[in-house]
Amino acid sequence: MAQGIADVISQVRSDFYLEYPCHSPTEQRWFSVRATRFEEGDRVYVVVAHDNITKRVVAEMRVLETNRLLELQATTDALTGIGNRRSYDERIDWEWKRHERASLPLSVLLLDVDCFKQFNDSHGHLAGDECLKAISRAIRSGLERASDFVARYGGEEFAVILPETTEEGCLRVGERIRTAVRELAISHGASKVQSGIVSVSIGCATTFPSQLNSSFELLHRADTALYAAKNWDETA
């Protein structure tokens, strides 16, 4: 502040403005200072105005926090706390463009809880909600990198985006997640797939993004693989 006022006095700048915090032990406070230089006849004046702007700053912070919470709610699944379909769409679009520029492999996993309708019918919808929460945690436990992204795609379906991941790496992550869900050992007497416990089927797909393909095609391939996995489970 002192340097700014000195610059105005010495004509380094015509005016100076600064907002700064000046908190006390009991409250948070913000102030602004403005220094303006002007001449009148042969005299030079510098006017320094100092204002308490705490109310304005607090109001702005509240608006920013409200907007942040609204944005978070718009992209977060209310039940599981992970991303929702909208956040998946936004993330895959961003990753697609990044991987296309860098010619890197991009992988997607699509997961479905086996016989989930039967689970709800047998154990009730509250137990079904708790089951989905536990599975979302198991999926996250199978992801090793901060850049890996999981979202609840809809109902009992989950989607995982694995940046810079080859097909081999994608399969490895899928197996970790499948094992993590199995180790939850959630009772499911009506399951036709995994004897007595909840399980998931997983479809994996990998591609090198380009203008010749699309993220929709990648997800469709993962969905086709998921369908094949579920059919294999049901006939095994």
C-alpha cells in the first residue's frame, strides 16, 4: 500500500487501488484503499480514500459459495456422492479432446449390478440404496489414480473413465473392481450369478480418440462388452 501511494506521489502511476484483508482475532475484515493524483494550478494533490468493504466481500463470497454448491449438486449423484450422468458427459468430452491432441489411449468401464431388481424385491429399496453406496465405494477403492473418474450412469449402472490407459490396464482395473465388490460379501439370496452375494458385470473398451471415432462409440463398445459379460454370467 505504501509503495502504491508513493508511486502516485512520484508520478510513476496516476492512481492506485488495492483490496486487502485485515482480520482481527474475533472477526474477518476487508478494506480498500485508492490513491489518486491530480494537479490544480501549480499545486499537486494526492487523495487517499480508505473504506471498509467487509459487507461487500462477505456477500460476494456467499454468492460464490452458493454457486459452487449448486454446481456441485448439478454434477453429483445425490445417493452415492460420486459424479452423475452429466458429470460423466462433461468429463468424457474433455478427456476425449485432450487424448486426441496427444494421441493417447482412453479407456472406459461400464458396470452393472447383477440381478439388482431381485435384490430390491428381496431386501427392500433402502437396502438397495445402501448396496449402491457400498458398490460406489468399492469402485473408487479399485482406482489408483486421481485422474480416474467414476460416475453413476443411471440406476444400478456405473461408468469409469480411465485416462491414458491401454486395454490391458483397463482389464486390470476392471478385475480389481469386480473383486472389491465381491469382497463386500453383500447377501443376495436371489442372485442368479454369484452364489449368495451381490456381484457386478463389467464391460471394457479402449480407443485412441480421433476425428474418425467418438466417445459415444467408445461407450457403445463398453456397453456391448457388458451385455456379453451379463449373458455369460447368466449362462455360466
